[in-house]
Amino acid sequence: MIDVAQMRPRSGMPREQFEPLAAEILSLKRQLNAVILAHNYQVPEIQDVADFVGDSLGLSQQAAATEADVIVFCGVHFMAETAKILNPDKIVVLPDLEAGCSLEASCPAGELAALQATNPNFWTVAYINCSAAVKALCDVIVTSGNAEKIVRAAPPEKDLLFVPDENLGQWVMEQTGRPMTLWKGNCYAHVEFQRDSLLDLKARFPHAKVVVHPESLREVRALGNAVCSTEKMITFCKNDPTRQFIIATESGILHRLQRECPDKEFLCAPVYDALRAPTDHCRCSECRFMKMNTLEKVRDCLLRLSPRIELPAPILERARLPIERMLEISARPT
């Protein structure tokens, strides 16, 4: 039997609040045959009650494989939609239905369809950070962890259209040499990282290695010792002998990094304050949408089995095709 005391988060919620909530969640999860999936950017206490913590690719793989009757998706709206697309007959709940994404909002399905109509030879590659309606218009889905591999596998005779993250698309073009038309979208939390503030931190910690998410600006990616998805960040930091790392992605990942690499030090790459003033008032990058989920909301959505993710049958059917193509290509030997 799971010992709730061993699940206490290293930061965030105090023990006296965490333990009774965690015990209630575990009990409800057993009663409902539920699984809790949490993104690396979730708050520590949610990560600590989750059955699986990972990046978008890992969460998609877990959602596709689960035998649970209920999926509690602790992430943002498009992620829970992806779980529903892969499990149309299961109950999928999102702790806070308002947990959205700036990338998803930047690419409305109608505007994408209008652009696609300008070139019948477009083969549309969609970053998973998009709505189900956008996925239904696309040929393949990618994550930051598999985008390079999937673009390399794209039909050579097609003109590639990459949506919605322009920075990730630029990075994929740099890695593959494959030209693509890029949608002008970005993750607001990642474009806050700036070259000058990162250089200032590197000067203070000259032996630290810099690990950068590819949603960051090109000038920030250029400073990275590694540019990779959150899951690959975990692997890189585990395997590299360096003892100190500067992490340029949403700060929620620091909890998992510290848990899995307790003998190493992780520094949050600084972002500018609201006035765009440099280093003196820097802070860590936080996605306000990811942080909308709380442990109380996880408990409540298990009690009520709501808010549920529901999608029209035609969207479910059409959006499943590019996701399955992603999972199939990802599983191919490198």
C-alpha cells in the first residue's frame, strides 16, 4: 500500500494540508479505477500524487496505453483533449477547464484552414500544443521530443507547414535542413527568456551547463549546451557529469529534476519582470495556465467526475489519425 507520508512534496503545500488530500485522492482513484497523468510543469504536490509525470509525448503514450476507466489529466486543455481523442469511450477530466495555452489560442482552426487552401501541396505538421479542431486539419502531430524525427520522415515531395510554434519550427529546420512554412505563434512563458539575462547568469555560474527548451528564442537556444524537450532535459541532466545546470523552461520541472538528481544543483534561467527590466528583478518562468490546477481541484474532479472533456465525434475520429501517425513514427527504430 502506498505510504502517503512518502509522497510529501519537497516544496509547496505543507504536510498537514498535503497528506489528507493525497489520501483522499488515492482512495477515490482506487474506487474509480482512475489514472492521474501530470505534466512536468505541474505544481510539486500534483506531481507527487500522479501515476505518471512526463512531457507531451510521454503523456500521449501513457494515455494511449492506459486501461483505466477515468483519466485525470493534470496539464492544460489541449493535453486533456489529446487523451480524449485517444480514449473516446473513457471519462477524461481536467482539474481546471480554464487551463489553456497561448500557442493553442494563436492558431484558430478557421485561420489554419484558410492558409492550407492557398497551397494544395501543404503537408501540415502540428505541434501538439493546439486544439482538437486544429489537429483534425493536420497530417501529423509532433512534440518537442519527436519533432525532428517526424519531420525527417515527412514525404519529401510535400511542402511542409508547421504550426503553431514558430520557435520550435525554426529549431526543427535548423536540425533537419528541411524548409517549412511557419505559423507565427509562440509560448508566452518561453519567449520571456532573453539572451542578456542568461549571459549574466552564466557569468555568475561559469561551470553550469545550460539546458534550453526549443520553444525559446533562437538567441537563447544558441547559448544552450543542450536544446531539448522536458523529458530529454531530465535524461541529459541525469547522464551528464556536470553538477550544476541552468534550466531554461517553465520552472515546474525543477521539482522533478531535484527529485531524480538529488546530488545536483538546478538554477532557473531568469526572465524579465513585467516592465522588461533586467536582472535585479528577475523571476523564474511560470505558465499561469499550468499553475491553475491545484491538488484540491484534482480531488474535486475525482469526486464530481467533472469538468469533463467532450468532443464531437467527427473531430474525435479525424484528430486521432495524425496522433496515431505520430505515435507510429515515434516508435520506429532510430
